[in-house]
Amino acid sequence: QVQFVESGGGLVQPGGSVRLSCVVSESWFTFNDVGWYRRAPGKQRELAASIASNGRTTYPDSVKGRFIISRDNAKKTMYLQMNSLKPDDTAVYYCNRAPRSYNDWGQGTQVTVSS
């Protein structure tokens, strides 16, 4: 069973910033591409950012220039720095392998962007 522990979410005002963290319990992390997914209310889960094992990053247009994904293989941890947040970024954020996710998911961390 794969385990993911996400943290760092909360309530933030539009234009604000938040940093998410995800700890992975297994050693596969170092050799795989991983990413942050999000599920907004009433919508399907989507991939918000990904980072390859070699450090190459990919973002959809909706977050490009505002989100920064990074990873620390020694700590088996990945991060998502979210800047210039918009109400449309409100969602539960999850981490997993990307783009082919594992079936197991963590609890996620809620990010709410509201004034």
C-alpha cells in the first residue's frame, strides 16, 4: 500500500501564497515522476503540476507562472509553492505518481481561496 501525507493547506486571500508538502513512504519516489493533483468542488481531479525524476517540471496553462513544484529525493518529499492564488484554485490537493497515479491516495489538503 502506497502512502502519501499531504499538508500545508488552509484559508488564503486572493493574491496570497501557500506552500504544500507531501511525504511519500516508499523508496520508489526517487525514480518516478510525481505530481500534485487537485479536485475542485463539483469537478474531476486534475493534474496541477508534475516533476520528473530528473527535475523537469510541467504545468497546465491554468497555473503556469504561479505554481512551482519541487522535490527533495533524500527526504522523499515534494512541494508545491502556490502564488497569486485565485478563487478558482480552491480545491483539495493531493500528491501521487504522475501522470499514471497509483490507486491509493492520501487524505489531501484543503486550499480555500476567499476574501
